[in-house]
Amino acid sequence: MITNAYELIVAILSAIGVYDMILGYFQDMGMEFILKVIIVLVEIAVLLVFVLLTVMFLSWLERKMFAVVQARYGPMVTGPRGLFQPIADGIKLLSKEDIIPATADRWIFTLAPYIVFVSVLLVYIPLPFGESLIVSDLRVGLLYIIAISAVTPVSILLAGWASNNKYSLMGAIRAVAQDISYTIPLAITAIAVVVFVGSLSTVDIVNAQQGYWFGIIPKWFIFLQPLGFILFLIACIAEMGRIPFDFQESEQELVAGFFTEYSGMKFAMFFLAEYAHLFAVSGIIVTIFLGGWTGPAIPIIPIQITSLIYFIIKTYAVIFFAMWLRDTVPRVRIDQLLHIGWKIMIPLALLNLLVAAFVVTAGVI
Amino acid sequence: MAWISRNWTMIGIIKGLIVTMKHILQVGNRKTVTVQYPYERMKVAPRFRGKHAVDEDACIGCGICEVNCPNSTIQIVKYDTRWFPEFNLGMCLFCGLCVDACPMNALKMTGDYELADYTRESLVYGPERILFKKEVSK
């Protein structure tokens, strides 16, 4: 039974018939661990390339959708329909001067964008891309995701404070207030799902959603907990800091929020982190509420490929919704945001958890 | 909290989402309003005030346009035995007073609006770049 990507790579190598040969070669030198390290590095490289390609595609998609909604063309010149625009943007950002303001705290200012990117990248570790396509099936996967997401506001605050700029600090304070007030309903609605599954592992959550009710309706948690799904979606959009909750950026009021002073490669890091976060959070929504990689099996094609395709389709549906919402609505006020977070979302999330716990204890499902 | 008890159904947001979805799916006549500028251009209005043009046969070099110009854009210079106006478009505000004042109706404004240049000197449009010859129908 293959459970994660490491074992999948080993199985593929064995199927080709080269694994024993390579293993023997390393065993002769008495260094099997080097082979393990190499396989893990290959995994990481595949994941990084996937994330970078996704980020490039998402930034193009976002601009293009925004343009279509506003009856514009959007990027058109570089490549077919402007598809290579992200590459051009990346090269431009890499070749720009890397400015550090004279009054900034140099170390923290340099460190902050990398912390943001790494904390977003770490979320991908327990994310099941498909049957056995997971870097590591942690037993505390969901807790891990929520804990790692809590690192992001810290690094945003570091970036805002180190910039020594009133707009940056303002944006950082807003981002932290928003993240703290929306992580609570996020965690509570996630717990309501965990109550049903009885496990924090993301793979167990997906496995619990396999099968159908009455032969038609898939056993996704969105149908069991529609309220929980809506709360989780709103909380996720708020935590990503996208319109209508983009207080960390607030471009009409705060120039560019906490990354006002950033340029060049460091700005590119924030940019990468933003879209990588969008994909990761959409993947989490899909994993918890939309059945993860489950879907009708197709004969001949191996389940790893079909499940990956189902996961990508579902994730892009969620991303599409987030972008659609961004193209439509304006930003709410900061006091309205906190009102929604503390006075509506948290009581509703607690109610959701209470009902879920009651249903499970009573043994209805 | 009044605003949320008033808007709890979120009808406004849903209506807005429907409108944007119609744009995404291209329902109805929702053509792109912008153009791919360097490759295609919008038609300018017939009375658009762009770069000047002087009718070579009609102009008598009287200098009334020079007097009427509010920004001293125009100077009368000698060109090939005759006198013609010279326009320093860096100072021109495209008001069209010179066109109104011309006694021979020799001045007109074309639809040419791509006048950006690298130096101030190249913005001075002498008679060699301004003059045109009217086609005389026989």
C-alpha cells in the first residue's frame, strides 16, 4: 500500500526495474540515507516547480479575468493571449534594484519576505494532491496547517514594522487584527469536520468523504455542514487577505500596505507567497469540504492521475470563486470586518460545532 | 450593526456576482471597449484638434495667427522665399484660436495626436513638417 509520494517514487523506480540497482550501488558504499535524501529532494523540486507554475498561471488568470469583467483585454502581447506575461514580470522584478530604506531594520526587512514564502510553502506538505500524492501524511495534518498559517501574520508584522513606514505599519496591524479574528472561526469550523471524521489527518478526512448517499449525492462535508462550509470559505478568503477583506493591502488608502517599501526580488517573494497561499488555501477547502481527490474512477488510467485531475479541477473551481468575488465586490470597512468576525462568524461557528458534536454523539450519522 | 441586519440576505452581492458572471461568460453584447493600441487605433472625432497643417497655396504669411496665439506658440519664419508659421508644439495648448483667426482659411488641425518626442527642439514643427498642398479639382 502506497501512502505518500516517497513510496510512490520508490514504486515507480521499482516498476521500471532500476530501484534495486541504485539501492545496491548506494548500499555498497554503506550510504542508503543519501538515496533517501535524493528522493526527498526530488519530491521537493517537483513540489516547488508545481507551485511556481501554478503561481505564474494564477497571476495571469487573475489579471485576465479582471480584465474580462471590466470589458478590457488584459495582457495580450507576450505569448498567446499574454500567457507568458508572468515570465516577463518575473524577469523584470529580478533585474530591478533591491532597495532597502535607510531607516529600515535591515535584517528583519530582508528576512520577512522569505518567512512569508516558506510558511506558505510548508502548508503544502500535508496537502493531499491525489491518492498517495502527498509529501507527508501527518497525523496532526489539520492542526499543522492552522498552526503554520498562524506564522504568516507574524512575518507580515515583521515586514510592516521593519519598513519604518506609517503605511506599512498600518497595513501590518490591520493584517494581524484580521488574521487573528478570522483564524478562530476557521479553526472551529475545521474542528466540526474533525468531530465527524475522528482524525486530524488530511488523508483520513478525504477517505471519510468517499462514497455516495442514495447513490447520487457524494459524501462531501459541504452537504453535511453547509453553514460550516460558508463560514470556512469566508474565513479563508479573509485569511488570504483578498477582496473584500484585503486590509493588508488596501491600495486606495495605504499605498500597498505592508509591502509598500519592498521592491525587486523581495517584492516577488510576497507576490509568490500571495498566489501560492491562494492555491494552498483552496486546496485545503477542497480537502475538508469538497471531497478532496475523490471522484468517479475511470478505468485503465491509474488512480494517482485521475485523483490528481479531480483535485486540480475542484481547487480551480474554488480559486475561480475567489477571483470572481474579487472582481465583483468592494472592500468592507475595518470595523465591519471585525464585527463580522467576532460577533457573527465566531458564534455561528460555535453553533455549527455544537450541532456537529450533538449529531455525532447521538449517533445520527 | 444596523447595516448587517439590513443586508443579511446579501441580495446586492448576489446581483453583482450575476453581472460579473455575465461578463465572464460573455452573455449578451459585452464587447471589449478598449483597443490594442499600438496595433489598432480608435477613430478620432472629425473636429479633433491635433497637429496643425498649413495650406501652402492659401497661406499669405500675414502673422495674424502669431498675434492670436495665447502661448506664443507660433512664429513666422522664412521658408523657400515665402513666409510661413512655425509651431512650437511644446507650448501649444491646442485651443484652435489660430485656425479661427486665419483670414485665408489656410490653417487647419489634423487628427494626428502622437506627438511625443525625445527633445524639446524636435517639438518645433517648421514649415517643412506643417505644409500641405490642397488637391485642386479641375
